[in-house]
Amino acid sequence: MAKIVKKKKKGLRSLRSSSGGSGVETSPYRPKFVEKRPPCGDNCPNHNPIRKMLITIQKAEDYGKSYDQAFEEAFYIFMEKTPFPSVCGRVCPHPCETECNRKEKEGAVSINKVERFIGDFGLNKGLKPKMLVEEKRSEKVAVVGSGPAGMSSAYHLARRGYQVTVFEAFPKTGGMLRYGIPDYRLPQNILDAEINRIADMGVEIKLNTSVGNDISMDDLRRDYDAVFVAIGAHKGLKLRVEGEDAENVFTGTDFLHRVNNGESVEVGDSVVVIGGGDTAIDAARVSRRLGANATILYRRT
């Protein structure tokens, strides 16, 4: 015959932990560990291993490493995800910092500045990407476009041994990084250095080659085992109002493209910029640098 024994519940006062007076662990309660992604990394569009990078630097002395060794390790942690740490450290709007656990305490960690420092450290030290395979594969991949998506694709494919050729319609690489961001925000030499680092991995880049004009998609499908299309978004939105096709009216992206391409753009004495996003602010600041007074018109209060 089974005998049921009901244990008497203990009050909270009878529970004792190792931090109590006796130092003896008697409580049946234990902390529960739940595996979750750090909010900074979870809010990063690229899902960069931010926490791992920060801990690598923070714990350098605990691990018996010099800070240069820790910085180099942090650089390669970033390079597992993105070949553009110096670029991202300058132009990324860093949504990681808005979700930082420290923001309600002493303030969010300056993740963006750390990434910029680590990226520049890698450039100054001449650090090279680490290949994942020793031998080249036989497969060939065509990448259409040399912007951030195209060059990132080329980088990750090259690390895995694929033979990569990038086709770029413009005379310079970089896509919107080159033609859509003013050089006072993203210096051309920084962009060149990070793109050249990818080219040095064996990636072939063909400039002034427009797919659809200079070469067809059928040619790419015939000559390559795979094609990655990363043509970007170089056309700006129009207002669809009367007069916007006048000679002195530009979309923001077209205006920035012309200036970054070295073309002479006459803006006169005053400029009106319609909009308040990143492109609008860049257009206004570039206009000021060209000598015009800039006024921003924005629909929100």
C-alpha cells in the first residue's frame, strides 16, 4: 500500500542561501539561465558579434594578451560578418546603441566608435582577411554591382575559394558608398582601402561594364556557375509635382552622385531641400560647402 507524505511548506524566513549567516546553501531555488541574443547584436541589421568583440577588448589583460593582440582579434571577429568595419564605423546609424543594456544606466556603449577604431586599426596594421579554404574551387561566380552588397558577397565567396568576378557599370567601385555619401563623412581613401583588401583576395573587378549593355545576362549565365545581382538603388524618388523636371531641380541621390563624381554643379546662392532624411541632410550640407545658403522644408513638425 502506497503511503503519501505531504511535505510541510517552509516560509520564506526559513530559506537560507550561501550569502546568509551560516554560509550553507539550503534553498531549493536556483537561478535559471535563459539563452538570448544580446540586444545590441539582435538590433544590428548585419548581426555583428558586438558583445564578443567588446569582451575580447575588455578582458585582454585577464587573458594575458596585449591590447594590440586584443584589437587584432576584435578585427577578425568583425571580419567574420562584414569586410567594411571602417566604413560601417563612419556611416552606420548604429541602431545597436539604441538597444544597449547600459543606456538606462551610465549611457549606451559607443559601439560605433569602437568599430571605427578597430576597422582603422586593421587598415593601419595591414591585416589581411583570413581564408576559410586553402585551395581555389572550380566554380565561378559573377557579381553584378560593386556596392556594399556586391562587394560583401564577393568577399564571403572568395573566402570560401570561389572564383569571383565583379561587374561595375560606373568608373569606380563602391556603389552608393562612393556616389551617395559625401566624402567628409566617408573619406574616399578609407573606402578604397577596404575594397582593395577584397580585390587582393583574388576578386576580379571589371569597371565601366554595364550588364545589359556591354554584356548580357545570358552571357553571365553561360560563363558562370552562379550570378549574384546587387545593382543597388541609385534612382531617387520624385514628388510628381509640376516643375520638378526643371533644369535646376535634382533628386537628392542624383545631386550627391554628381558632386561625388567630380562634376561641376551650379547651385547658385540659395538652395531649398525638400525632406529631412539622411540624403536630404547630406544634400543641404554639401550645398553649404558649395557656397549656397540651404533651407530644409520638412512636412513634420
